[in-house]
Amino acid sequence: MAAITRAFDVSRARYGARKVWHQLRREGRDIARCTVERLMRAMGLQGVVRGTKGVS
């Protein structure tokens, strides 16, 4: 969880689960993407959402 939080903070809270997972893999950590998704959800971390328009 500490590594996920650090990678999220380094990205200035822009990275979502997939990019955090890629960053951790580059650092040599062997972790499943679904685990990163689950832990980020539990910690309340969410990356920037792009390309969605509010429907009126």
C-alpha cells in the first residue's frame, strides 16, 4: 500500500490503477493489476478521469 501511495503521489494524483501498476512493474515489484485496483479503491485513490462529458 505504501508503494501504491508513493507512485500515486509521484504522478501528482494523475495516474489511475493501470498506470500505477505499470510504474510498480518498472520498479521491479511483482503485483497483479487487480490487486492494485482493489487497494486503490480501498484507499480512496482515483486517477484523473478524461473524455467524459456530463449528460444533461
